Amino acid sequence: MNDWAPIAKEYDPLKAGSIDGTDEEPHDRAIWRAMLARYVPNKGVTGDPHLTLFVARLNLQTTEEKLKEVFSRYGDIRKIRLVRDLVTGFSKGYAFIEYKEERALLKAHRDANRLVIDQHEIFVDFELERTLKGWIPRRLGGGFGGKKESGQLRFGGRDRPFRKPINLPNMKNDFYGEGSAEKRNWSREGTRDWRTRDRDHERGRDKRWPERERSWAWGESERERDSKEERSRGRERKDRDRKDRDRDRSRERDTKKQREDDKHR
């Protein structure tokens, strides 16, 4: 823990695939690929790696002239290398920019990251291929890149640094009272009181449980009784209304018959 750092000092694919650098087993196949890869940096690359920036996430239409126009505002540029496909000649979306002075390198590293060039937000970091021991590029399962929050995540870089590991054994010892004597100054009386209090609470709960069951049963019977009475009152009301309608109809018939009799007389 004393030599822990959020940024990787030496590249290890297994650690880069862990959020805090403590994993012991790879969690995806790309880490296996990176661990089994035998990558050798390109020996044909010239220039000072400590004065070189790595620029990624470029628009495929961005040219060397556009990069020179943007990055020359931070200082004098010695060389720009836009990586292209050997067969098609199209840009692969990343480049290396070498400055003449360290001051210009640090300024571009600080200010150019997340800059928008040709409608693309770029990513800027120091060159790692020749400066970080054990470096494995992302195409082989390594790298520090990636903006998605799921899938092939890599840690230890500037965009997504390591999180400080949690010292689980010490926390467990303290949790179970196995730490220092100052943390375990519990008296036996306090322990007995705690146990007695829990035991009394359990007994009281056992006593209250039958009463609660009875109250619940009583509540259910009351609700059932109320619903039955409501249904019976509804039936009585319907019967009363039907009788009233029958009586009115009989009266109307009697009245009509009486009128007809009076006409025939």
C-alpha cells in the first residue's frame, strides 16, 4: 500500500483489467490475449519518446496538416506521424506528435485533451509504447483506452486510474473485535446486559405474538361481518324497491280498469 499509485508504473494486463489492480484471475478473454501476447515495440520509430504525445480518437478524415495547425499553438513541433493502414493508406484514427521542448509537451498534454477536431473529441496522453515497461496495445487486449462503461475496461491510465484498494483483512478483524485493545474494551457486564436485553426482547415478542394474531383474526372477522351486513342491507333495499314498483303498477291497472268501466256505463 505504501508504493500504491493510481497511474500504472509498469504495465501488467492482469492489473490493468482490475479496478484496483488486485485481481488474480482475468475477467475477460482480451486479458488472456494480452497476457499471452509477445509484443515488441516498433523499432523503426525514431525520435524522443519522452517528448512524444499519443493522440487518439481522431476523425478518419483528419490530416497531418490539420494536426500541425492545432498542436503547433502549444509549441514547436519536430515531427508528426499519423498512423495509416499499409494496404489502403487510410488513417487508423491515431497519431504521434513529437515536440522540441518539454514545456510544449506538458502544455499540450494538459490543454489538448478532449479537444474537438473535425467533430471528434480527441484523447491525448504521453507515449507509452516505448516508455512503459511491458506495454501491450489495445488491439492485443491491453491498452488504457476505451470510453464505454461496460465491456473491455482497462485501468491505470489517466482517463480511468486505479481505485485505492480496500484492506479487507484489517476491516474484518476490526469488525469482529480482533483489532487493538483500545477497540475491544468491552466489559463483561456490558456483554451480559446486551445478551439479557436481547433475551427479554425475544420473550416479549413471543408474548405479544398471540395477541397480535388474535387482533388480526378479530380484524378479519369484523371486516367479513361488515361486508355481510352491507350485502344483506343491499338485498333488503332491492326487495323493498321491487315491492314498491309492483304496488304502483297494480294501482295503475286498477285505476285504468275503473276508468274503462265508467265509460261503458
